Amino acid sequence: MMAPSDVLLKVEDLKLDLPLQQGAWQTGTVQVVDGVSFEVRRGETLALVGESGCGKSALGRTILQLYRPTSGRVLWQGQDLVTLRGEALRQVRRQMQMLFQDTLAALNPNLTVGGLVVEALDAQSRTRGPERAEIVAQLLGAVGLNLFHGGRYSREFSAAQRQRISLARALAVRPTLVICDDPLSDLDQSIQLSLLQLLNEMKQTHGLTYLLLARELGLVRHAADRVGVMYAGRLMELAERDELYSHPLHPYTQALLSITPSNNKHARSISPGAVGCPFAARCPIVVDQCRQQTPEWREVKPGHWVSCHRV
């Protein structure tokens, strides 16, 4: 059992409905996060893995209150972020930063790299004058860049380098939690590994906690302390890393571990929100109960959670 002080972030039965648009008209809603619950422990890396469209990015944005949830709670050190507004929310949000997948959209194209970091320093009211320039140089150096890069614009860099810039900017605010929204996608394997190594180094030197959102189980195997698997807006399974890779219980987790990324083109998402298990149409051990009743999110052994009638 974890002491309450060990839990940095707690998500309770979080749901998010987003509008469906047809031109200028809203034609309905779609549930993209469906009753997700988990905890993030101080100092750990929790990875949530799922196919594109499973809701993991929307979940990350909802935790930060960039999207307001339809229902549920997001407890930051015991304080419910859903109830906060205005300056109170901004003060708490400074303790959390996000690395977005689309760095071109996330970084202001009108500011130099140095200007992006300075903007974050100013938001924190950390320093002024010559000392600020020294901190900018230190932050850029920490992520593998130098002061010369500070005078260039983000669009002049590769996708991997822009993730380093985003990380330097995030570190300027001195966050406790960093949500990494699939920052490794579309990068070469060697670059993915170097970026993961950098994230781990920053975790150690800056005392960070990570919520790492990714598409592939194999990619996060050596980076995460615990791993959760998402499908169609729901958590299917969550366990300590070695436990999940050695003893996967949910059929979807087993399927992900049995395929290579090149074969993942056969995977498909199913719209969440329907009655029953969202994986039922693809599950090799499905029974009628799976189609008729939503599985309970339950702890089948210490630290190992699963949403499946058959486990």
C-alpha cells in the first residue's frame, strides 16, 4: 500500500465527451475518455500505451484541464483540479508541464529558442538580467543544445531537436510532473532511444515525475516503472512493468505484445461509450457477458489492475 504522500496525482472515474461537428453545427458528442482511474506516484514514470485514437492524448489534456472533464476528479496532491478556476488553477498548473507530439504547433514560431525559454522563466518570475541569460544557457545545455541554438527559431530544427527545446522550456518552470504526449512518434529508433535517455537523465537531475503516453509497448519497456494499456477510451490493464510484460492478463495486452509495430496496421479502434467491453469484437475469448456488460476495473492481485470478465 502507498502512503498518501507518495501519490502525486490521482485520477478518479474520469470521463470526457467532445462535440461532433458538421460544419458550424454540433451534431452530437463522442466519449473519448470513459471512466479512467489510476494514480501516479511521486518520482515514477507511468506509461499509458494505446493505438492512435484510444484517448490517451485527450486524457493528458483533461488532467491539465485544457479540456474540462464531463465527470470525475483529478486530484493533485489531494486538491481537485476540476473545481479550480482562474488564477488558482494557473498556480497549480505551473507544477505540471506537457510535451506535445506536434512541436511545430506547440512552440511559438515568432520567438527564438532562447525567447521561448525566457518566456517560461518570466511566467515563473524566476530571474531578470544577466542571470537569466545564464539560466537559459544552462537549460539548453542540459538538453543537448547550446547558446548558439538560442538565437534560431524552432522551425529550423528537426522534430527530435524541437522536443529537446520543449523539454528545456518545460524545465524552466521547475515542474513536478511532466506529461509526455507521444513525443517519440515518427522518430527513428536510435533517436527515440536517445530522447528516452535524456528524459531519464532529466528525471534524475530535476526530480521529475513522468506520465508517458505512447503507442507501442516495446518502446516504453525500459523507460517506465509501471505500464497501463488503453483501448477505446478505457484502461484495460495496469501493473508494474515487469509484471505486465511477464504476466499480461487482458487479451488486448497479450495481442499487443504478440505483434510487431509493422503488423500494427491491422489494429483498429472502436468508438467508446457503448455497453459492454470495447475489445469484445476482437477478443479471442469473448463470451456473451462481454458484449452485454461493461467489465469492472478491479485489482486482481496487488498492484495489477484489469478490466476483463474472463480474468
